[in-house]
Amino acid sequence: MNFFFKLKQQIEVLFFEERVLDSIFRKIKLKNSKEELQQKILIATKSDTREGKDKIFKLLNYEFNFLKIKQLGLSPKHVKRLSELIYQSHNGKILKEEYKSLLDDFSCLQPVSLSICNWDKIVFICNINGLFKLSGICRQKSIDYVVERYENDQTIISTIARFKVYLDSGDYEKANLILNKAILISKSRYVRCLHENFYNYGNIPPLKNYELDKNKKLFSDLIANKKVAIVAPGLVDINEEIINEINSFDLIILFNYKGRKIDDRIIAPFLSYYNGESSFLLSSTFESFVNDLKFVVFKSKDLAYKEELINTGRAKYIDRDLNQFFFLQSPNMLQIILDDILKYNASKVKIFGVNFYLSKNIYFKGYRDSGDRDVILRGFSYHNMISQINFVRNIYKVGAIELEQSTIDIINMDESDLLGAFESIYSNIER
């Protein structure tokens, strides 16, 4: 009995794990990755009007319609109109009435019209082309797919999918129950790792000394029982009151520090977290300003200078891969920092300067070279903004962090209004 049960699970993983299927189809050239698909779309947008729209239609229609058995609602009509709106987003204005009509039609699609992977692909394509409300509808279809199709399904795939959906909604209690079911279904290394590393942000148990290596112990000594200010790059309008409040904290956390503080009036000691891109670009200059920092935290293990700094007891890597607990695409640096820092028992954590890009001043001068719209839209696609905002909202609701009022106002927005606000800033929609 055990043998056949395990065999059934292996067959399910092989044939029904959509990411495996997606990978197989891409290898035999039946499908594109979402990045490849967008690159081909971008080339098509540079063609003459009719030709460009037709090229986009052929790309999308082939991508989402060659598996006819799964296409229960998405029709060539939907794909054709989506193609036209994508073309418009790069060549003039997205026609408001056409867009509203397509939003209504996509709202009526059944969640099983596409696989989760294909909903995710459309979410990516919509975000990178400025169709944020349509992206939100497709994201919700992906959630509904999990809830409707997987609710009574006991495979490990469906169980982990539901776990991530409950995390995204902030239902940590239900997520924990689902994860406990997962460990009974599968003893795989992946599931064991998820189970061992999951914690409820509203009730994180204190770290014990025996759980910490030398560098984590040093980091813990910096954080434990301290007031910590996370000062994000969006802190651009700085007055004396904000400066005084930040300086009242025991420690400041910065993002990708490059040797220039957001404001020279900030005098509290600080440390910095680094993503993979920044730590690579700074590898030749890092030594010139590393002594400004009390401690350094790196996202990835890849460069010799990081190991050298770790060997001196002045740095560590993030403790876990948050991607394994995240719904739709990669977490941003704020989410990674929060996930890492909250285990170290600070007495207070408050975030300053988080505007989720809903501001004309996106980040302070000198943080990043380009504020180009295409670069920002690419970021919204790789780092799904609703996932990012949900994460912060959920942690705030359980009282694990404090926020500025401007950030609270954003996380309290209705999702449709939130996506509309992104469109008003970044999308070429007819007014």
C-alpha cells in the first residue's frame, strides 16, 4: 500500500506539477518563459500598427491556447483585445473604454481557464505593460484556482499552494495548519525545510543561543531589545521632526548603502542589507565605505569579499529564502529585511520612507541611477506589488512593526483603488 501511495505521489509531481510541465514545454519549444515572451512582445511593439498587433496576438494566442483541454474560458477574442491594449501601451494611449470592457470580460473567466503558471505569466505580462488592474484580476483568478480546485485535494502540490495563499492573506493560523498537513503527506527535504523555518510574525519565539552561529550571535546582540528604524529609499521629503524621530532609535537599517546617507543629519549608528545586484556592482568599491557600517547583511553567497567580511565577524547572510513562503514572484528588499530582522527580538521596529512607488519622488537622489518607467514596470513584474504590499500589511496588522501614517494610508487602500493609483502614475491610459 505504501509503495503504491508513494508511486502515485511521484506520478502526480511529474505530470501535474505545473512548473515542471512549464519547464518541459519550454525545453521542447512549445512555450516561452515569461521573460522570453515579454522580450518578443517588446520587439513586436516596434513594428507598424497592424503588423505589431498581429505579432503580439500570435505570440499570446500560441502561448495560452495550444493546450486546448485547459482552455475553458480564454478565447482568441480576449487575447486579440489584450494584444491591442499592450500595443497601445507602447504607442500612444490605452483606450479607456476598450480597457474597461476587457477588465469586465476577464472578470467573468473561470479560474480553471488557465493553469496557475499561465495566470502568473499573464500577471507578469500585464504588469510590465502597465495594465495593473487586469493584472490584479488575473492574480485573483490564480488564488481562486487554488481555493476552488485544491480545497479537497490532498497532494503535496495543492497543499503547498494553499499554504502560500493563506500566508498572502495573513491567515497565519490556517497556514500553519496546512503546513502541518504537508509534513504528514511528504517527508521531502523541501517540505521539511518549509516546516522547520516557518514562523508566525505575530508570535515569533525568541531565538536561543544554541540556534546562532558566531556572526548571528553578534548580529543578535546588536538588535535584541533595541529600537530599530528601517529607513527605506522612499524617504525623500525629510523634515526636522522625521530626522529627530529617526535619531531617537538605537539603530538604523539602510538598503544597499553606497557610501552616501539619505541625510547627513541622521547620526544614529546604522547597518545595511544588500541585494545580489548591488553587492555585485559594489564589489570593487565596498572597502571604501564598509567602516561606516556597524554590520552588513547580504542576500546571496557568491563573492569572495563577502566571505572575507563574514570571517571578520562583521556580516552575515539572510537566514532563509523568503521566496519559498511568498505568493507570486520575488520579495523586495523591505520584505526580505522584515522577514530577517523580526526574529532577533528588537523592542520596536518602525519603517520610514516606504511609499511603494506611489509617489513622484520614488527614492532619494543617489540611491539608484534610473527612474525610467520601463525599469520601474520591470520591477513591478518581477516583484509583484500586491504580494509586496500584502506582506507588509499582514505584519503590521499583527503588531510586529510600526509604520508612518502615509504608509498606513496606502496599505489600507482597496486593491482596485491601489492598482488604479499605479495606473494613474505609470500607465498610458486615456484620461
